Amino acid sequence: MPLSTDPFRPHHMPLSDLPVGAAGRICALNGEATVCARLREMGFCESAVVEKISGVGESTLLCQLCGTRIALSDRAGSHIVVEVIRSAGVKHAR
């Protein structure tokens, strides 16, 4: 999925579609209440910043959230809507 080139229009997508190396701010959790509650318990709360580290397999993704690496199923990642804040390949300043 290509990223928007308009800097004034935020680009939203499921975490499962976020490119490896990109970072996003969680905007919403979609799905059943029990699924959303479990994701929040794991730290996937609205406004949290998450980086997709890799797609471990065909159905698993590895992401970094609050300094912790967490593996999620692709299905769980599809319930997390993020706004892209850093594209893949762009290094952040330290």
C-alpha cells in the first residue's frame, strides 16, 4: 500500500499493513470488545507509538511498543489502526 505524499493528510492503515521499519501512532482498535480489551492490556492503546520490526512469518509480525518487542498474529494486527508517523527506511534522531 503506497504512502500518501500529502504531508497534511494523515495516512491510516492496519498495523498488519504497515511496512517493516515504519512507525505509527495507534488511532483506534477495531473488533470485538474482548479482542480490543486484550490488545489494550498488552499496551496497544490509542496514542501509543508502535514500530513494525519484521514480518516473522506468513502470519506473524514483530513490533516494538514502549521499548518492548511483541509478536502478534497478522489477524490481531489487522484490528489495530495506525497513523503513519515515520516511513520505512527513515532513521529517527537520537
